[in-house]
Amino acid sequence: MTVLDSFAVIAYLRDEPAASEVEALIRRADARLTALGLAEVVNHLLRVIKVEEEQAALDLAEIGLLDALAGGG
């Protein structure tokens, strides 16, 4: 299992220089995000980037991380 750091996911969503490396990890079937990591990503998207809640949820669902929480079974 690969547990992603919240800042890696944020870098991917913002298309920062590390985005391609993070994308490769996300595409692996075993990529996961902890519940705390998910909360940090959502908090950053809402407070810093100022996206709407619905858009934040869509962004995370689109890359499959809402269903891929570490320790979720």
C-alpha cells in the first residue's frame, strides 16, 4: 500500500512540478490517503485555494481518493 501525503495530493491537484510523480503513485491500485490527509487536502482546497466544497469533493472523487482511505478495510 502507498499512503500519500496531503501535500503530494495538493501538488497534483494544483499541477505543481511534482504532479507527474504523484500522478504515477495515484494511478497505482494501492494508493491511499489517510482520513487526516483527506481532511488536510479538503481544508487547503477550501481555505487557501477557495474552491467550493462540491468542487473539492469532485476533485478528490475524480482521482479515486475518496474511496481509498488508508485503514478503511
